[in-house]
Amino acid sequence: MQTREPQTHAPCAQECEQLRLVALDREDLEVVSCHMQDAIVRVGDMAFIPAAHRFAFVGARFDWCESARTGKVERARTGLHFDSVRRVQRTGFDPAKPDTILNVLSIAFDETDAPGGAVTVTFSGGAALRLEVECLDAQMRDMGERWEARAAPAHAIDDTITG
């Protein structure tokens, strides 16, 4: 009888070290959203290029996979762009203030006119982006730079329920 070495989480470390993801449907975007949760984005690092129908931003992604696997708290410079963008709307922040820092909470897709719909990027503090897209076509890519974060993101939970 052969004994097997216990399986480690090494594949996760390999994948999360330099992530490259494509999102073509809601389920794909949920995976991107999980990896982008708690990314820090500077307003000046966002751009809509109407002629190319592209919206893009660069942020400092917290590496939740590495944190779960090893306990390390690391961030990675990550780019995310959406193609086939018809229109961009924003709320809760001023694009004329490029040094404003936003924290990504979630990214979701609502199909309204198949295959088109709206991508909503929700940030903490009530800020949000709404991208009207002809179809969902997003790409996320780590851009090489990684560094130790000061701490893992944490969110206070209010356990008071009123009714």
C-alpha cells in the first residue's frame, strides 16, 4: 500500500501570484469580483476611452488567496478593463479629485438586454460606477508589482437589527 503526500495549496499560490482572468458572463465576473474585493483604487487611475469603448482602472489588489494559504498580507498592482462600454456613470466621488482613494467592495453584472447590460462597481462610502455595456467583456491582470500590506482588510459588522 502506497502512502500519498498530503496535498498542499501550492496551485492556489501559483495562480494567485500573477492572476490573469477573463469575464464573459456573470459567473466569470463573480470570480473577478472576489479577487478585486478590497482593492484600493485612486480616482486618477481610472479612465474611460469612448473611441475604444473601454473603461479601465489600476488598483492595489489585496491577495486573499495568498492570505488564506499562508497568512501573508500582500497586495498586487492589478489592472482591470471592460470593453464594449457605451456609457459610464458615477456617484459618490468627484473625477476632478484624482487623489481620492476608493475601496472596491464588489463588481456585478445585470443583463438587461441580452447580451448587454450594466456592470456596477461598488466602492465603500457609497461611491459607485455603472458601465453600460453591449456585452460583458472584461479582463483582469496582475502587473507584476507585489508588496507586503500593512494589514488585512477588515469590515465592521453592525449586529443591531431594527425593525
